[in-house]
Amino acid sequence: MTAGKRAVAVLISGRGSNLRALIDAAAADDYPARIALVLSNKPEAEGLEIARAAGIATLVIPSKGKDRAEFDAEMDAALKANGIELLCLAGFMRLLTTEFVQAWYGRMINIHPSLLPAFKGTDVHARVVASGVRFTGCSVHFVSPEMDEGPIIAQPEATAEAVAAAVLEQEHVLYPQALRLLAEGRLSIEGQRVRVKA
């Protein structure tokens, strides 16, 4: 069912892990979109090889040495020339101009590695850990001119069952680790704190 599927470009700058998930989903006959183009601002982006291996057209528009308006205009022209209808940002590490975002508004989405509106921007995982937050997730949102501010489309459902399943998975990792430390004699109790010996 390629006919009738919406033509999507995925914009990447790196390894393409989310790109692979999108390609896999789009391979289903009943999926309403097809990945028609993978565009990167970095010629060394590993995700380009993932696209090529899947038989998807790739395009590199280097951003180095170009101002944002020049780069975005070149990218916009290439997307239109390739008949692209929808955009997915997947680790695309380049700020887009307001003009570009407005031209694609409502047709461009992004995935962000936190439960927005918390932890907008970059270096998310380090900031989550440093904050002491014990529960986090991801968000898919429409791209707006302000970074990570667009309307949220989807976030993981925090049902009791989903939380229980995620916690149980961690229990299966953590409990054997704790038993190993105990069996190796590496734990000492000091008041209400446990110290781990190297």
C-alpha cells in the first residue's frame, strides 16, 4: 500500500535509533506513512547508512558555515522538490528558524527524551539524574518556534500496570546486583546508610 501513504522525511544528525523504529513501523502495509527521504546536516551521521540499507533516499545538506536562514531555505527547497508532506525530527541537532517552523507547522513532529514540559533542551538525561527525579519518559510533540514548547501528541501512559511492569524489569536487574554485593562482602551498614566497598 505505498500509494496513498504520506511521504515523510526524517531529519537526523546522528545514529538514527528512532529512525530505525520509524522505518520498521512504516514497513507495515497498513501504516499510513512511508519514509521517502532521510536528510542530515552531517555527512558522517550513522543514520544515513540505516536509511541506505533500507533502500531509502538520503540527502546531506551540510549546515557548517551556513547561517540558519540559508540552511533552512536550502532544506525547505529540497523537501519540497522531493514531494515531502510530513517531517519527523529524530536527533536533529540544529535549531530551526521561525520561518521554517511556521511553514511546516502542524506537519512537523519531534521526539524529546523527557516528559515535557520538564527538562526542555539538551543534555536531558544528565539533568534528570542530577535532579533526583525517579520517573521520566519521553514526549512526541509538534514543533513550534520555541524549543520543546509545541503541543504534546503523546507521552507514555503512567498507568499502574505500566509503572509496575517498568519497575519489575528494574527489580530483575537491581535485586541480583544487590545480592552479588552482599555475597561478595562489599556492603557495610552505617546507621541508616549502606556503604559499598570497591
